[in-house]
Amino acid sequence: MGDLRYADAGVDIDEGNRAVALIKRTVASTHTAPVLGNIGAFSGLFAFPPGRFRDPVLVASADGVGTKIKIAIAAGRHRGVGVDLVNHCINDILCSGAEPLFFLDYFATGKLNPEQLAEIVDGIAQACREASCALIGGETAEMPGLYGLGDYDLAGFIVGAVERDAIIDGSGVQAGDAVLGMPSSGLHTNGYSLVRHIVHERELDYEAVLPGTDRPLADLLLEPHRSYLAAVNELRVTVGVRALAHITGGGLKENVPRVLPQGLGVELQRDAWRVPPLFEAIERAGGVHPDEMWRTFNMGIGMVAVVPAATAGSVGAAAGLPVLRIGEVVEQSGPERVVLR
């Protein structure tokens, strides 16, 4: 018999066990009363909270962080992408009016670094705790030959719930409704392949401060994806919300129409908010056409809410976050459903 071990093929079971030990307490810190069972089981158990909902509908979503991970790897800072993963998923189900219940993550790499994984899971757990969302399971996959040395990927899976009669689906949107915008914290998790291309082609340094900005490029690019959970929940109570659009890949032009009834569009007032300097610096450094910027990035608005015009005037902030009136819903008069004025 030979002495070949799994570790000789690039998969170290002992390191995997050490990684689990490092993250066990962090994961447990997110557990709420409905979580059943222990970490390490073959599946996560979550008991639907009795009496919490009358007629609940489950809302689920899955997403990743994209090539923002490559910048995290280059900078050696990984905690923030864990926050990104959770908050992106929370914002997606929030657009249906759902509150998050539980979350699962998937981490894949070529060579497992337990400390790196622990840093990522720490960010995931932080975002889950802030949203009262339980991290009930996940998967760690070590796959040498599929991922390059030092590379990894992340995916997240979230389940939330909303009362059937409280689902936000945009069906009540009318011409004349006000369009509100909530500021992003940066690029969030979209457009990083273009940014990395610009950095490579222009030979930029991630530690350099680009003209017009006030911090190193890496700091600005790794700013975590903002959660709008608290702000949206406040708006729903104070002014009523008819539609919500999470501004991800495709920007305002591609995401806002997803929540509008057929025949309606929006006119956005370009001077209603200041595009953050980072976006302007990227446009200048890369020579990116303005139309391409608006189709790729959120341009400073991370979440859009459509509310009745009569209530919009009372909004100035929600949960401490500025809320700006950036446009209105109009009858669609051409092929473009989002028009910038």
C-alpha cells in the first residue's frame, strides 16, 4: 500500500477542520431563537417563528461579490467582502418587502487559508447580526486546479418573509409618483471588472489617491455595500412605498424599469444629487463614455423608492440616511424608460 494522502492532491482535511473551529463562535453569534441544531450538521434548521406572520410568503435570493474579490485579494483585506455578500442579498429581497430570516454562504478556493476564511466569515456574521438574520450554514470547498493560488469565490443565499398583502411589486405605481434615491456607499458590488481593466491599462496603483478623491483607490473600492433595510422599513411606515429598485449591474437605467408597470417610465433630475468623486475619477482615468458609466455603475444612488407624490415632501432622511427626491414617474413616450434631465 502507498502513502499518498489527500493533502498531496492539494486538499488538507486538517486545515479544513481548523477553519471550522475558527469560525464556529462567529457563526453562533448570529443565531436567533428560531435556529435549531448545531454548527456542523448536514443542513441548517430554522423554525418559522410562531405568531410572527399571518400569511407569510418566503422570499429568496442568491448572489455573489464578483471581481471585487480580486481587489480584496490584491489589498489583503477580506472582511468587507463578507459584508458585501450579505447586504447585497438583503437589499434584493427587500425590494419585495421581505425581512431577512436566514443566510447561507459558499466559499471556494484553490488552497484553503483558515485565517482568510475566518476574516470573511467575520464580515458575513457582522452584517447578519445587524440585520437580525441568522447565518445557519454554508460550504467551504477546496478545489486545487480549478482556482489559482490565492484566488477564491463567494456566493450567498438568503431567505426572508413578507406578508402576502404587504408584498411590494410595483403594481400600484402611477404617473406622477415621486422617485426617491438613497445614496450608495461606493461601487457596491458592480462594475469592478471595468475598474480592474482601467487599473491594468493605465498602470494605476491601488494605494494611489486619484485626482478629485481623498483616499487611496483601494479604500474607496473596498467600501462595503450598504444595507438599506432600516431606511426602507422606516419609509414604508412613514410615507408608503409602491416600488423599490436595488441599483446593481446595469445602473439606474436597467434596474428602475424592472419595478415599473408597462407603459410607465421615470424622469430623473441629474442635478438632484452629486455623483461621488470616485465615479468621476474612474470616468476620467479610463476615458469611459458617460453613457457607459450610467449603464455600468450606480453613480451614487444605491436604492430607489417610488412613493406617492403627496407624501414625498415629508422625507428628508430615514434611519439616519439621506433620502433625496430625484425624479418622478411619467407616461413612457419613447424607447427609453429612464430619462436623465
